[in-house]
Amino acid sequence: MRIIAMHKTNAANEAGQPPSPELMAGMGRLVGSLFQSGMLVATEGLCPSAQGARLVFAGGKRTVTAGPLKGENELTAGFGILRARNLLEAIEWATRYAGTLGDCVIDVRPVSEPWDCGAAPMPDAIATRRFMALRKADARTESGEPPSPEAMARMDALLQEMKKAGVLVASVGLAPSSQGTRVRFASGRRTVIDGPFTESKELIAGYAVFEVPSAKEAIEVSADFARLIGDVEIDFLPIVKMETH
């Protein structure tokens, strides 16, 4: 099964502080070994929320709030990785996606690239970059109720258009939090909380996708991650659907 581990941000992440050389080296070794084992399918980090925006769609109206973003309802129903020229273009694609769903909340943030953290020089000619459009969970998604056939048809048509335009890099749908597990690492201790999650106030800092027999294996690996970065909260959710393009 595929499990996503979404770890929460902290003050250093939000301030845009680059990771130390020691952290980068340790993370490189951990990620490399997990890829080599076949457990790790994909992993990405996000830029500080100051570089993003929150889109609230309600009653046919859109409200855009520029970052930095405040943690409110940070449960995740799913997300897309988009390739766009800038944040405004990514927002417009996310707006079109929201039009297939109705009322919803979507955060749009840049995906961290190697040059964002000083791991590699920025390419001279770069016309686009990747953005995450993260849809927040609501009562409907938490109940497990699927979109209507009409909404699915509209969504599929838009996703096909985005693929043809080279905009859609990946799309991920997640199970309700009732099927998930939250793990907190604090002061060297681990606390495991079974879903459903009543609230989540911390913004997402990044994610990893695991191919494992059960969530237990992914949760055990997270202890190695926590030893590198310190206190952290991680949500583990089953992936319902994942496509890369």
C-alpha cells in the first residue's frame, strides 16, 4: 500500500532558514537508503508560506490571502503538483480546479527546489517552477463521500487539459483522517494518535510517499527522520489515488 507522511512546519522552516550542512548530509543518506530499499517513492519539501497564498471558495466567490499563512484547518484531502511560470498562474489553475468542486480551501505554495536551500545553483534559463495546490479536508471529504459523477467528469476534463498543457506534474488523493495516524516526536519521546484528527493547526512543510505493507513500517522509519530534524509532528494517511505525469 502507499502511505503519505506529511510533516509539519516549524519556525525555522517558515523563516526560510537553510538547513545546516550536517542536516543535509544526514537527510541525503536517509533518503538515499530509503529509495534504494524501494520503500520511498517520492519526497518533496515546501517553501515558506510567505511565498504562497490561500484561496477560499465559498458561495461562488474567491478570496485570496497572501502569505505568510496562518495555520487553521490543516487536514489535507489531496493535492496537485503544478508547473507554472509564477504564483499567479498557479493560483489561476487552482481556481479552475476549485470550480469543479464547489466550496473548498486550497493553499498554493512553491515546492522547494535544490537551489532554494543552497544544494545546487539555480539554472540560468528557468521559465517555470513547481507549486503544490493543497486542498484542505472538510466534512464531506472526511466522511469519505466521493464527488458527484458530474463533478468527477468536470475534474477529469480539466486534469486532461492540464496534462496536455504540461502543467500537471502529479495528483494525489488521500483517505479521510479516520484511516490515518498522527505521530508526535517531542523531547525524545514518541506519541502515536489514531485518527480521526479533530484538528491540525500546523502548516505542512513537506511530504514523503512510501510503498509499504502497512502504515507501521512508514511510522517506524519516521523515527530516523525525527532524530535528524528534532521535534516534529507527522500525519500518515493512506493514498487513495496517485498519478504522476
